Amino acid sequence: MRPITRSLQELQEDPVRLDALAWNRRGALKGAALAAMGTALGAAIPFGRHMPAGLLPAALAQGAGAPPVLRMDGKAPLLILGERPLVAETPENLLDEPVTSAANFFIRMNGQLPDPVADADGWVLTIDGEVNTPLRLTVGELRSRFPNVTMQLQMECGGNGRSQFSPATRGNQWGNGAISNAAWTGVRLKDVLAAAGLKPSARFTGHFGADPHLSGATDRDAISRGMRIEKAMDEDTLLCFAMNGAPIPNVHGAPLRMVVPGWPGSLSQKWLKRITLLAQPHTGAGMGGTSYRTPVRPIIPGSNDNGASFADMESMPVRSILSSHANGTRLPAGSRAMALRGAAWAGDDTVRTQHVSVDFGATWQEMTLAAPANRHAWQRWQGNVALPSDGYFEIWYRATDSKGRMQPHAAPNWNPQGYGANAIGRIAVLVG
Ligand SMILES: Nc1nc2c(c(=O)[nH]1)N[C@H]1C(S)=C(S)[C@@H](COP(=O)(O)O)O[C@H]1N2
Ligand SMILES: [Mo]
């Protein structure tokens, strides 16, 4: 038998051989495929009898080749999903810190990176539209005029998990790593809006940033999203000037960014320069059609739809990550237990339980789940699982929110731009 890592890598890089080895043409496991798969992996599959037909083993599911790795000052080796604009995902096993460091914070740019500003306190934010008194406030004035708050807030890209969709959708093929939980310091948007005085007609927001459009066109915004006024008035929607007790790194929106926790990350405008109050939903770049919108009634996966009947994504669905071990972890022969850790979150909601399975979902074990540090912070979980023997295992992990909604087995509610994919997580583990 060849060494495991070698055959694993070979298989990952040779999907045609993998296919021929294990799958018939309709994507179901061939009769003897399980044994063949065991041989290819160089290990027995102790719980192979529970392995669902047609499910690609996690060890092989990451596809051909590994994505290039980010090299940027102050950043960990994130996985580059796109170069222009720059998009980089945090591998789940780098998200093992309770509070996400700047180094491990994922990057999602839609336009070009603006030049760093020297005078952060002099940066000007405009509040206009359906307000009694339009405001022009510097960061220094925001800091001194309004109560400062510091909170842990989860911020997740609306497309997190997109790579789970079948058929594949357009956009960055995120795993589960477009999530962060930093400690943010800033002022409440609701306090600033109160100072401006909302007119009764102020029912929606529109957000504008200073990053140039990818094309360089000066009359186009890289992205400009907006939301219902109710979310703007939420206690936890902040205008932030510090992250983890330090100035915000430029790539994350210095010197001022919104943090709209629990809703699609695209609302958390970086390099924030203007918020306008509107009577009608905002029509900026990234609004309407199929942008950050999902079907109200399911559509046929892969079909064309202009999204006219879709609804804007608001609170993100329940999801969990496993941060203590990477996919493809190898443990020494004879290892019979694993101490697992991770995080779970559920948009505006909280997570009620976290479960883990080591036998392809036949049995589930409840993990210990901590309360969030504050509302809209993620929740850490941990627990020990036993392994009966050497061999190939998968750790499956799933969260259930306080309303009883659980991560599904496959990405739900297919939509053209691939939002809201929150399927149960999986990693491969080889013992021996
Ligand atoms: N000005 C501006 N704000 C932006 C973006 C952007 O491209 N420009 N990207 C949005 C998207 S889609 C996400 S998911 C988050 C990502 O924030 P991060 O790069 O700090 O992780 O910022 C949002 N705010
Ligand atoms: Mo995003």
C-alpha cells in the first residue's frame, strides 16, 4: 500500500481517476467502491456502513489543487479566492481564537483598496436624506460626542458556504471561513441617527464607501448596500473606529466602517463616508435582482431567475465551524479520542445546541456550548469524542438555533448567486 498522504494528494489532483475509482456516472457509489476508497485512502473506514451513497468523502471533497495563499503584512496565510478584487478566506482551523485577530480576519473587497489615510480623526462622515438635520461629523467628533461601546460582533459574508451549492453558483467559492468575531469599538448608529433626527419617511438606509470601483470609473460605487431602518436602530449596529483595541487595518475599512452584525457582511460598509436615509429601498450597487436576495418559494436549482420575486437576505442562517482540527488531520495509530473545539452562530438569533457525529451522521453527541459574550457574538463550543479504532473518519458538526432550526445536510434554497449555504460541516481524519 502506498503512503496515505501521497495517494490522498494524487486523488485530490486527479478527479477523473477519483471518479473512475469510486463513482458511477450518476454520482452514486459503485458496489465495491467503498473498499476501493479505503484502499485509496490507505485506511479502513470503520463506519463505512453508514456512509451515504453519492457523498464525496471529505478527504477528497476539496477538489483539485489547493488555492494560492495570501502574503500580506499583518495577515495570516489566508486562502486567496480572487485576486481582483482581492478576496481571501480564513481556513476554519485558523478561527480557533475566541476573538478573531486582525491577522485571521477574512477579506472581501468589491473594488480597489483605497490609500491609507494619515488623519484618521479628520475623516468625515455625512448623514443626509430623510433627516431633520443633515450631519457632517469627523471621526474625532463621533468619538467624543456619542457613547463609545465595545462588543464582540460576528460578521459573515452573505455568500459564506457558497461552494456547497450544486449546481455551482457564480461568485467566490467560499467554504465556511467568511466569518469573523472581532471586538469592535465605535458608536451606535441609532445615537447618530437620533442626533440627525429621523423624519417619519426615513424607512431605509443607503451606505457609501470611499473605495474606487474596480474599473476606476469615478461615477460608480464598488458596492453600496442598504437595509431596513429597524436594523439601523438596533443597539448592536455600530460605526466603528477600532478593532480589537487597535485602529482598524486599512484592508478592513479604516478609519471608519459600519458593523451590521448577523446580517450579510456586505452591509458593513468599509471606508464609510456617507449614510443616506431613504423612503424607499436603496438602489445602490449590490441591491435588487439576485444580489443578496434569495427565493421566497424555492426555484429549480440551476434555473435562470431575475430575482424580482426574491427577498433581501437579512438575518444569516445558523452555522458552525470546527476550529481545533483541519480537514485531512492525521493522528498517530492508536489515537482513540479527540478534543474538539469550534464556534457557532445564527445571525440575529442564538445557538441552542451544537452536535458532532463521527459515524457519518448515524449518531450525534451534544457538545458543551458557551453563551455569547454579548448579543451578536458567536458562541464557542467544545467536547471530546471517542474513536473506536484506527482508520478513516469524518467529523460532522452541526448547530441548532434557538428556534429549532438546524444546519441541513445539503445547501438549501438554491439561488443564482449562492447565498445562505449552511450545510452541516465535515472534516476528514485519518488515524494511523
Ligand atoms: N466599502 C466597501 N465596504 C464593504 C465591501 C467593499 O468591497 N467595499 N465588501 C463588503 C462585503 S461583501 C463583506 S463580506 C465585508 C467584508 O469585510 P472584511 O473585508 O473586513 O472581511 O465588507 C463589506 N463592506
Ligand atoms: Mo460579502
